[in-house]
Amino acid sequence: MNFSFTLAQDHLRAELSGRQTAEETLQFIAALVAAAREHSATRILIRVRSSRPIFKVEQYKLSEQFKQLAALKQVRVALLADSDEVRASHQYIEVLASQQRAPVRAFRDEARALAWLRAQSQE
């Protein structure tokens, strides 16, 4: 598994590839939350490549992570994937995140994801 975080002009960009296990997912999410706090990021774009889809959310303890994200003031997270399977899991994550009042959305293309992230100040 490889991941990196880049501070772009108006968002934190997270790149994740080769994620296979629950432990790797937890490692990435912990690093993401730390990076978001460190940079005071309110807009986060997560691009996932060559990774397994996540459907067993409680195994990955994602609901706890959604609570942490929801606690961060005005944070938004856009999810992008390189496969239909991962995209489907992102849509599932979007539904679960909404139950925790965490603004997480799954997108098919980066332009729309960035437009949604940037629209935050207009709402």
C-alpha cells in the first residue's frame, strides 16, 4: 500500500493505491485525519487506485472515523475511484457517512468532485 498527501491551493489531496487489508485502511484513515488536522484542511479529495473495495465498514471501524470527520469544522470529503467496484463501495460509504452527518460524497470524475468541494463557501 502506498499513500501520500499533497496540500493543493484549496484542498488536501490524498492518493491511496494498493490497499488490501483492514489494517492498511485504518493506517491510511489515521494518517488522513492527522494530515487534515495538521493543515486545517476543510476540503479533502481522496483518490483510490488499485485497491480492494470496502464493504465491511465496521471491520474497518469507519463509522468512528466518520464521527471524527464530522467533528472537524466544515470539513468535506470527496471520494474518487479507478474501478466500478471501489466506486460502489464509496457510494455505500457515502450513505453511512450521511448517517453520522459527515459530508462525504462519491464521484465519478475529479472535476465534479472539486466543484462540490469548492461550493462549500457558497452554501
